[in-house]
Amino acid sequence: MAKLFVYDGYTDRFLVYPSLKESDPMPYATGGTLTVREFRGASAANVLWTTTAAMEAWNLTRRRYGAGIPVGYAFKRIWEGGHGTTSQHYAGVAFDVGQRSSAANRRRIHAAATATGAWGYVEPLSMTPSWVHFDRRYGKPACPNTTAGYPTCRRGDRNTYVLILQDALNALGYPAGGLDGTVFYGAMDTVGLPPGSGWEELRQFAELVGDTARPAPDVSLFLLDQRSAARLEETAGELYDDLRQCEKRYAVHCGLEMPAAQPDAAALPCWQGRGYGFAILCRDAEPLRYTEALRAQLAAILCGQAGRLDLQLDGDAVSCQAAVTVRCRPSPDCLRVQLVLADARLAPLTPDAPQQEDALRALLRQELETAFARLCTDAGAAGADPFRFSFWAQNLLGPDAAPLPAVLQVIFA
């Protein structure tokens, strides 16, 4: 049994046939002139693909030739090899035929294929003395001054060349999600890590990519929730768009350099389907994970991974949006962590919520101070310093400065 993708360029969509028998006719091949077994050829894969345009070209050639055309090779997956690195066989649009035919019949097949004008390329007989090659290549080749090669795959593209790209990435150990023929990523600009990832896994990934990729990619890291990870193969493209929109809306970003910034903890945002949470993965303790919006966003801001508050307070009674910067100032008995809020927009959403600006600011200040105290308590219990308060104290007071308790000061600019 085989699963078959047929790309229709007229509607820019894939038609999927989940379970075809080897003896079944290929979809869009009229009159049963091409079976799944013939199209598969030497491929052992259980997922195949082609295009409606290739099948139409086959129909025209078969009709003009007027007899059966023995197929030697058609489809192959790129990891199976057997053809050139940019072969159209991997795109499911190429045929090598007539290997068992006489030279005279091969000339007739070649003439019929050429006369249809439907194929993108019909190889000269001088180059294929014992078979006939034709393919229905499409798209502009990425390399200039040639009619061969594959087109550039860009985000949003959907075709069998994207299937080749996904297939190759998966085969090389770079998971590209399921085979769906749609580009949903840039040059590895967003990475969703499995839900169970800990400090060690995050550090290893960051070091591997940072040490081997040249230039090192500007990657945005997220820790996925169980639901998104379980449905990754089905919804990878949608998830990618959601993560990019989250990064843009909340001004949140965890790059490859972030996990290596501290020896005892690594922090990153967590995707949870709506907004983001935040995780602090401790080296020698259980991870700290925050799903409530205020704590998550404050933790991201204190870790230097976000620059914006965008949430609701007081049981969703007040909306809050503000750009945020962090400053640290020493005092004799504490480290003052100043949260500077610029362009703060606070608005009541219910009649029972505070209505005056001063009261709204007081509410926000109180909730931020409560969340800050909880974050500091949790970090201390875990023996970690994810917000780098010790670093700030040593820079401000000298390398021998004793640790100071951190106190939050909210400033409306």
C-alpha cells in the first residue's frame, strides 16, 4: 500500500490518496495506462508524490504513441539515490521509459513526447541510447543560466520540491515536521523543543548549533507544550506562524546565546497555545515553570528575553500594555531592580475594576511586586540565579560584593 500526494498547480493544493494498491491506476492517468507499481519503479518508499501536470503530460504522450509504454524508472525518494542530486525523479515528475523496447520504438516514443509540447524537458536520444527520458519540471531554477535544478523554496510555497526539501532535512536528522509539501520555516529561525527538555538538552542543542552552523543562525527558541508537540506533524505550519506572531506581539526572544549565559540555569519562553509561559531549567533542581501571564512575562523581562507587558490583571478586569526596560541600582541593604514602564496603557474592562489612572497603576505595581517576590523565592529555593542579580551586584559594587536581596521598584516613565 502506498500514500500518494498529487500536487495540483492550478489550485495550488495537494490531493492526498492515503492507501493505494500497487495494481491501482495512478490518479489522473487515464485508461489505466500507468499503475502505482509502474510509477514507483525501484522505490521502496511507502509515500510517493507527483503532479497533475506530469500525469496530463503522460496521458498526451501515451495517446499520441498509441500503445503501452514500458516504464523502467519513475519515482524515487532523494535518500534512496540512484539519480543526480537535483533529479526530477525525486520530484515525482520524471520518467525513464522504453528500456525493453526496440530502438525504433524508442524513437517513436521520443517523437511522441516531443510533439506533445507538454513536457518541460525531453532528453536527446544521443544522451540516452537505451531509454527515453522526459520530465515535467516546473518553477524557475534557483541557479541562473540553466533550465535544470530545483526552484528556491520560500515560506508559503507548496509543491513537490518542498516535499524533497522536507524529505532531505528529515533524512539528515533535522526534523522538518511531517511531509506535507508546504514551507513553514525560514533558515531554521524558530525551534520548538520537546516538552520534556531540561537544562542539559537545551545547553547541548544550543552548543551544537552554535558550534557547527556558520554563520550561526538567529534562532528563536521555545519550549513546546504537550498538545502542540503531539500534533506537530499535522500542524507544523500553523505552529510556526503562531510562534512567530507570539515573538512579534510580546517582543519575546530567546536566542542561542541565552542558554549558555549562566552555568546553573537556562530559561526560555514556553508555547502554551495562547500567549506564552516561561520556564527556568535548573541544573541541579526541578525546573520552574510559569503559566500565568504576569509571572511568565515578568520572568522573561528579568531574564532579558522580553521587553513588553501585554496581559490582563485582576481576574481579567484590567488590560495592561507597556514597553519595559530593566535597571539595577545598589543601596546599602538591597539591590533595587527598577522596572521602567513606558507608554503604559491601562484600561478597566469591567464596571467593578478601578477606573482612575492612579488606582490602575497602583494595582499593576502591587501585582508586579507580588509576582517578583514569588520569582525570587522560587529561584532561591532552586539554588539558581536566572535573573543574574549577583552579576549586577558585582558589577555595581565590585567582584567581592556579598549577595544582596533584590527589591522591585516600578517606575512609570
